[in-house]
Amino acid sequence: MWAAFFLSVLLVSTLNFYAVVREPDRVEIEDVHEHLSETIKVEGTLISWVRDPYTDGSDRVDLQVEDAPNVVKVRWYDTSDVPPVGSTVVVEGEVVQYNGKIWLNAKGMGAITEKAGAEVVMMDTTLNDISANATSFESKIVNLSGYLSDALQPNVTWQSFTLIDNPSYMDSDHRLYVSLQGRVTDWVEAGSKVNLTGWVQWDERNYRWSIVVQSSTIEVTHPAGAKRLSWAVPAETWSYDIGKLVYVEGQYLWTEDGEWIVAPGGENVGIICLIPNLELSVNGTLPETGFSGRLIWSEDRAQICLEMSDEDHVVNPVGILIGDFTSLATIAANPSDWIGKEVNVAGWTTGSVSPDYDKGYLGDGKDYFERSTTLRFQLSGAHAAWIEKGTYLEFYNATVVWNEAEGRILIEVPLYAVGTVDVPPEPFSWSAGWDAWTWQVNTLVTVNGELNQTDDMQLWIVASGTSNRICLEDDGSAIETGFDTGGNSTGVQVWSGRLIAMDTQGDPGVQLCLAL
């Protein structure tokens, strides 16, 4: 028995020792997204870096490591000296995913090392160089490498784009505005890696540095394929991809209003209009899995559409993990860590938000018993209709801010998607009392009562057998259903509408009314 015990202890110790000394797996940069939450090693060329990206005094460097055309973003904490741009580096870190972004978390001075004996690829000029001292490059001709933020159209004399250090705009650390003069003969897709030559200038009108480039100097070193669009984000955000070659999974739908692509989960998940190519129009040949083509704004249909292409396009491996949300509890647990950062969050409204008000509360559960965290939010811009209590909302690229006036964190929302109302109207209880009723003001409720009309033609809903009543704001339907042809009450009914508070007629005070 003791021999078995000591043998098991020895076995466990051996396994623990192996776990400590075992080298992390070496993976290709293009396969990093397949190793979420794992510690791995990658090797590539360091193409750019920025220290303390949020200027909060943290010992952190964000780096872009490339094995063209694949790039991985690295966040390095507790750093030492950064290897020179152009050097071959080996990075060890944990693969992390947040807000649709993937990066490596590297910690400690030995997490990133310059590979011994590897040649440093000297670059004429880098985005890092211009970022560090742009004035020294003013009016000079420079050679740069980077990735296109937007597709370049053929046979267009003037167009612009942003040169970035990562194929994904969200993951880029350096961005330089490019004014392109002259025509390119073919489409150059967003995410393509290019070399270009141009003049660095200060753009006085827009208060930014830019580079003026002739089309003849652009060399495409790694062309990009179609970007995969995700139904996990609202279709409104696809407007950023207009003009790009894209791939969309979904099913074909024909209606009298036109042709459509329906998300795999059905129309409730998403739908986008389709402009078919000749093959689909004539032969009716439907793709088996999805549709590829160029995303455009259709003037005829006044919406974003996919214009199909006759070519089979390669789909980019980047940007497919989009639509993940940060939990409200994660933000509430350490609010100071989130202030100033952009997040995607989702949840249910804890109360109704009127069209003339821009603030509300978002909870992580449908009702009081299901939710554990509630955060205040503020919408940017007007919204035309009521947002009902219990409405499922998704906020995109929202910013966590500290509201000094209210003494709490607030989520500022520039873009949101409205889902279904998952909470039915609450029953109005005649015996609950004023304090409980005030919590229901501006929300949808159901009231059991009998319709009554006073001599001043005011309509009331009366609790059966009592003198309790609330006034009724009729939309024209109450009299038809509440009274018969002789003007007599039709009895107790269930009335559905919005509970509102109004000034009492004739004397100071507040009364409750149901607005149909």
C-alpha cells in the first residue's frame, strides 16, 4: 500500500515537473487563432511597436510581428529593451481574445527575444520612424510598407486610404493617411500588403500628417482575399466595409421586393439585399455555403447590398472572430481598469427609455432575479421610438467613461442594435401601493378593470367592486371595446398600455394614467 502511495506521489511530481519545463508549442502566425487560452511561441519579423499605448504610465509595449502576410499583435508587460524594427523575434505568450481581437499576452523580460544569427531586414523608412519624429520627414520622399485599410478602385484618378501596420484596422497601432494620385489598373483589396513611395506632408486642413503617393509607385507584395463578414455584429457596422471584397454565409431568398441573403439563423439574426451575378440570374445556380462579391451602397434600394462576382475568391483568415462581448460583471469588478476603453456589451434594459431621453440601465439578465450587474448607459444621437423595458440591446465600440456629475461609470454608446423585447408587460396590482407603482411608470403594463366615463368625458379604468381608478389616455379603441352600443360598460377587461404619471386636473398633485 505504501509503495503504491509513494509511486503515485512520484508520478504526480514527474508530471508537474514536465508541465513546468515543457517548452510551449511553436505555431505559425496564421494558426494563432486556433490556440485560444494556450501559451505558445511564434516567430516573425518585428514591423512596428508603440510603448505605453494609452499613456497611463504602464510598463507595456504593443508590437506587430509579421510573417507576411500574417500579422499577430503582441502586448508585452514588464518589458526590457525592444529589439530593432526589422529583426526576427521569438515571442512566447498566451493567446487572448477580447472584443473580436486576438493577441499574445507576453510577460517578463525574456518573453520576446531577438533570434540570434538572424539577419536584420533594414527598411528604408517605417511607420515607427514617422510616428516618432514626423517633422524630420516633412517634404521628404520615403519608402514605406504596410497594409491597405480600404480597397483601391481601378480607373479612379483620386482616392485615399490609410496605411496601417496590421491587416485588421482594429488591431493596428500606426495609421498614416495616404492621398493617392493616378490610376491603378485592377482592384487592390483591403488588407493587401504594399510597398509605396511618396512625399510626407502636414495636412493643415485636417490637422494630420499624410503622404502623397503616385499610383505607379505602389507595389502589391501580398494581395488579400475576401473579408468574411460576421452576422454576430449588426449589419449597420458593415458600412465600414463598403467597397471591399467580402464573403457572407447565408441562404438565398427571393421575394417580390428583391433578392436577399438570409443569415444561417434566420431573418431574426440578419438579412442583406443581394445583387446577383449573371450566372445566378440566368441559370439559377445557388452557392452551397455562402456568397462572395463586393459590398456596395445601392441607390435604387437605399441600403447596403452584396454585388455578386463571377470569380471564386479566397477568404481572408483574419477578422472572423468578431462579435464577442465583454460581460457587465467584468467591467463592474474593476471599473478603473476600463475607463477610456472601447467595449462591446450586450444585455437587457431594466427600464423603458423614452424618445426624448438618452440614458438608461443595461443588465446582464432579463429580470431582477436573473441579473447580477447593471450599468448606466448613454446613447449618442436621437432615437425615434421607445426602448421598452426588457429589450435586448447590443452596444458596439462603446466607451467606458467616468461621469463626475453622477459619481459612477457610464457607457457612452455610438452604435447599438435592438433585439426582441424578451420581458412581457408587467401586471398592474391595485393593492401594491404608490411606492410600487412609481417603479412601473413609463413601462408597459396590463391592468384588469372596467371602463368608466365621467360627466366631463374623462375615461377611467376602475378596479371591480372598489372606488380605485386610474385615468385612461385613449387611442380611439377603448370606447369601441369598453362600451356596448347602448353605452353600457362591457365589464372587466385586460387593458395593455404604458403607465404614465400626469398632473392632476384642477388641483396640484400627480395621478397615474394608462396610455394605450
